[in-house]
Amino acid sequence: VGIILLGIFIIFVYNQKTLQLYRLQRNFINNFTHELKTPVTSLKLYLETFRKYEFSREDQLKYITYMVQDADRLSDNINRILNIAKVESKTYAGKFATEDLVRVVERFYKENSHLFGDCEINIHHPSENSFSYPINLSLFEMLLMNLFTNAVKYNESEVPRLDVYFERTSRNLCIRFEDNGIGIPRPEIKKIFKKFYQIGRSDDMSAKGTGLGLYLVESIARIHKGKVMGESKEGGKGSAFTVILPSKPPRADLK
């Protein structure tokens, strides 16, 4: 009888997990379809407007700017799907090379600052400690892009802000990303790195995002033999994500 009850319990748990995964996937498909259709619809509207009416050069540039923003949004969503496929199949390009992580973050921000609008981004220089670590640059920049983008996207402050800190301990290298955004509900913190998971109920069709950004961040951290932790700052005034890498990575495994 005990074995039968145990079997029934295992089947019940398996069915519950399968149902939850189905809901997450359905939610992802609905939200991601919306994320793809919105910029396409907007682009089509602008193009039809251009075809019907004559505009001054000033108005043309204004609408072209909107169209470029929609194209960037569409490209970003497509790239997320492609990046997930590359990471999961381990077909990402490039090799691991030792880099100064402070310089990597500074260079990334300098080259992509135009993508973060009016967000105030501060990269705090650490002490004289070395922050060299073997990374796959293309993957690490994907990680940075998602963390920087989230700080802007999930932010309702008048002036969005992101602070990046570096810390070395006896065992780890830590990069901490603190924003002044909407924060993370405490019950959600352990779930946000799951594939397809979005803030809110798993069957909530109004949940924000695609549920891939933080999953990608966590996957890339693991590829680098590290991990990432998320938390809501005191009073719910923003979020903090910390990428934790070992001080002495097993280099033979980083290929």
C-alpha cells in the first residue's frame, strides 16, 4: 500500500510540474507573440502613413526615428530566442580569454550607452584588486545586455539609475548591479531565473517580459562556473543582481 501511495504521489507531482511548464510556455508564447506583433504593427502603420501623405524633412526624421526604435525592439526579441538556442546547444562563438572585468563593463557601456535612454549608469571603480577572469566575451556581453536592459525596462522612476559595483573576497569575484526600479516581490525571487517565468502568476497573461532574459543571465553565469543571485532592495526600492564568479576558476573546464 505504501509503494502504491508513493507511486500515486510521484505521478501527481509529475503532472503538476508538467501542467506548470505548459502554463509557462503558453504564457511565454502569448506574451512573446505580442512582443513581436507590436513593433511590426507600428512599422506597418508608419510605412502606410508615408505612402499616403507628404511630410516635411523634420517630420520624416521624427517618424523614421520611431521606426528604427521599433526595428531595434523587434531585433532584440529575435536575438533573445537565437541566443537561448546558442547557449543551450553550446554553439556560441568565441573562446575564453582572460579579461579585466571592470574594463569589459566600461567598454560595453561606452559602446551601447545609446540603448539605455536617459538611464543614469554609474560604474564604480573598485580598489586596486585585480578583477581578471577568463570569459567568453560575446556571452558575457549578452549577460550585461540583459541586466542593463532590465534596469531600464522595469523602472518607473523619474530618472532610472543603475549602479555597478565590484568586490573581491577570498573565494569569489562579485559584480553587483543595483537599480532603482520596481523591485522584485519576495515570493518571486527564487523563481525569476526559471525559463519562461515572468513576474506574477504562471498563468497570468498580463505578466511582463518574455521570461528569457534572467534565464539567459543565469545560464551564462553557470557556463563561466559562477552563479547569479537576485534580491529586492530594502523597502522594495529597486532590485539588485550579483554575478558571483570563483576567484580561481577551473580553467581546464572553460572551453
